[in-house]
Amino acid sequence: MTLRKRYVWFILLAFVVVPFRVSSFPQEGIPPAAEREAVSTDGMVVSSFPDATRAGARMLAAGGNAIDAAVATAFALGVCEPWASGLGGQSYLLVHLQNGRTVAIDGSSIAPEHFNLEELKQGRNRLVGYKSATVPSTLAALTFALQQYGTKSLADVLAPAIEIAEHGYRITPLQHSIWIENLEDLRKSEGARKDFLKNGNDPWEAGDLFIQPELAYTLKRIAEKGPDVFYHGEMAEAIEADMIRHGGYIRKEDLAAIHITEREPVRGRHRGYEIVSFPFPRSGETVLEMLNILEAFKPKFFKSESPDLVQATLEAMHIALVDSRANHPDANVPPAQRDRHLIDKRFARQRAKLIRFDHPLDEKLLTPEPGEPDDDSQTTHLSTADRWGNAVSLTQSICLYHGANVATPGLGFLYNDYMQTFDYRHPDNPYFIKPHGIFHSSKSPTMIFKNGQLFMVVGSPASPRIITAIVQTITNVLDRKMTLHDAVFAPRIHYSGSVVSIEALSPLNVEIIRTLKDRGYKVKEYKVPDKYFGGVQAILYNAKKKTFTGVADPRRDGIALGPEK
């Protein structure tokens, strides 16, 4: 893969609710703006890395459907973004089928059966290493989706990922900056040193060719023997032996216990469109509540570039994120009974009445119950659609950067560090750690429908910013009437009740920031588009023109591509 040209952002107008354009100039290692957006009549793939997007487009070009494309892209992302996802993590797929059915495929990782609670409490602040790993479920989720709804073989969809692992890909400036962050932790693991550090010691530099022979061999064995080799066979034995050797908790029995569940998506409406998102244990309910709070304001409210609109958006985020921590449903309760008040428009109107435009909302008014923080901040997302009416919104992760920062020698992937996302202190909390228990997450693969027909596929990484990035993109399209390009590229904000984070990219933005500070908000400014605010990968379908428009977020390394190219 050749190095691409230099790319620099210049924002001409804006705020999160105001359209703007981006001018681009060449920059090494970053896709030019022209590759961030694509239009096709035969389907679309959008992901956070070019080679992964090409893997999915290759499936569509070979006659595969959106599920084939999504699974191929997801496997390729595990190769191209090993610090964000891979065989050691977990994956969630919202799948819409051409027959009109939409299903949520829950690929939750689970806690190992035999963990030591006291040991876990000691490492709670930033748990890394073998003890931090939950049971990997990505392979099970992707193969389940492929077997149920795809048309290609496992070998077919793994072929691009194997080729990338064997022949390598070029490290980007963004990836180099991420490699540096956990360098010392990576150096402590024999497998991580060998497979993920240059010469077994140094971070990979931008422009370096990164080849992963161990991972290529692992993927080849899976292509030949199927997922059982990982969950029941020789790889399960290697994983258990390595875990025992280093004090980890995962055993063969845990790997064999991985079970993929189909759930009914959570549904709501916004401005006449149907919003379909991922249900508990993910955060579709929070996406819908946030949208419902904003819908309590009349459409004309969104036509102004006022500080009031910005504050309303901030407080909708604040309220919905607090409510998500305070209302943890039981996974065994039927979907129709879970948190119905959170997605009820009457409830949202009452929450919207709490917002005042002269000061921040006092969190004491929200009376939250104890809840554990959501730590799956280093994640990746992809969106696919095909010409037959199938579509996939897929989010996967290994939790924080480089996950547990350890790898079993010979297998070529990093383990997740999701053990830290459980509650260790409140036994009555649904997320209190238990054998084979699951945890709550902000992942929210989402789709939008108009008159029963697919309109939009959207999702993002970035922990709680997953939800706020998705909601801002949706409101930019549905409320602000932006193009998909402008909606994804627009500067973003995030607020969870303590500090307002904002991409301060224009003179107008600066004025709004000054007003927010005058009203009592603490503000953290980002002077360039930043990965902190997510990586939205989105597709818009124009039913009249029968065209798919894909847009990749400039905050990550991705591109959009149709099967024609």
C-alpha cells in the first residue's frame, strides 16, 4: 500500500449544529478528503481504516451481501487496528435484512468463572495484564452473523484479513501516537513485545510496514478449521496454558461457554423517522432518550446558531448519560419491559423542562443511583449496505488502548481488559461481577428508517462519546438538514456533567465557548478535530436516486468505498 498525501483541516464555519466545509491538502499517511466520501448504486462500506474498507468492498464486488462485507471488514480491522479490536475482544452487530427484519446480535464477552475478587479490587484504577481479560467473543459473534445471514464462506471473508496480516500495512501518524501510549505495558508481555513492537522493543513509526505473521497463521487455522479451533481446540489449550502461566483467569471451560444472543432492537422516533438501535446491555435506550429530549424543542430552535441550542444539546447529553447510569435493567427481563420510561417521549419532555439557559443543570436534580463508569473507550466501528436491502452497523472493541497489553505467544492478538468495567463493590448492582456475567457498555450501533425503508446506518467508537457522537450526527442530518458529509465532519461537543469538551474550530465557536463560560460551564477546548470525539462511520441511502453515500470520520484513518472501486 503506497503512502498517501498530506492532509490538513481548515474549518470555515461552525459548531456542532452549523454546516461547514473542510479544505484538504496532502499529508502523509492520512486519506485525502476525496476518499472520505463515496457514492455508489451497488452498496457501500465505511470503516476506520482503508484496507479494512477495501476488504468489505471486495466482498460486495464478489456478489456478497452486507453481512459478508461487514464480517470481512471487522476481521480486517482486527489486523489493521490491533490496539482497538481483534480476536481478543467483543463485537456487536445491528443487522437489517432485505425481508424487513432487524436483529441485534449480542456478542458480549463474559467474565471468567474463576476470578479472584480481591485481586481485581487491587488493580481497579487501571487494570492491565492477564487478570484484566474477559473471555473473547469477537470470533463467535462474527461467525454467528456469517452463518445465519451471510452468503460467503468463513475462508472467503477471512482472506483479505489474512493477506493484510501476511503482507502488512503502513502505520499512520494516528496509530504511531497510540502505540506510544502503552509502550511500557506492552514491553512486559512476551507475546505483545514480539508481535506488536518494532524489533520487540520500540513503537512502530508512521510509514513503517507492519507485518503480523503469527496472526496470519492463526487466521488461516480458523479459516481451515472453523471457530471451534479457537473455543474448543488447540488455541483454547494454548490460551488456557498461557493464562495459568501468568495468573490469568480464562480457562477452556470459559471459552466453551461463549454464547451469542439475538436480541430485539430498541426502537423510537425522531422528527417522523424511525430510530432503531442496540438494546441492553448496550446503550440504544440512551441514544433514544437523548434524541427525545432534543425533540422537545421545536424545529425552528435548530435553525439558529445560538448558545441556547448548544446548551440544550449539552444538557440533553448530561441528563441521558446520568439516566443511563441510574437505570440498569436486568438482561433477563423481556425487552418490552426494559427501561420503557427512558425512551418514552413524555418522560423526555419532563427531563427537557429541567434545562435552563442561564446556568448548568444541577446534577442533584437528577438523583442518579450508583453506577460503574463505562471504560470501553478505544473501539472501532463500521457500516455496510448492499443493493438488495441488507445493512449492518457493527461496533467492536478490546476496551482501552491495546486492551490488556498482553498476548499469547504464537497467536498474534491482544486480549481485552474488560474486567475493570464490572462493579466490584455493590452486590445488588446488575453489573456486579459474577461468573460468566456481562457488563454495560456505550456501544450503540444504530439505523434510521423512513417510511419503513432504510435511510441511514451509523455508529462510532469512544466510550460515552459513542452516544453523543451518534446523536449529534443524527440531529445534524434530521434537524439541521445537513449533508452526510457535513454532519460527520462537523465539530463536536461532549458533556457528562463536569466539563464541556468542545472542538473549538472557528471564531463562532470561540464566541459560544465564551458564553458557556459566562453561564458557569467548565470548558476544555480542542483546537483540531480529535479522536476523543469518536469516529463516526455512516451511510445514507437516497431511495429516489437509489444511491448510497458513505462518509468516514476525519478523526480516524478511514475511507468509504462502493464495490465498483
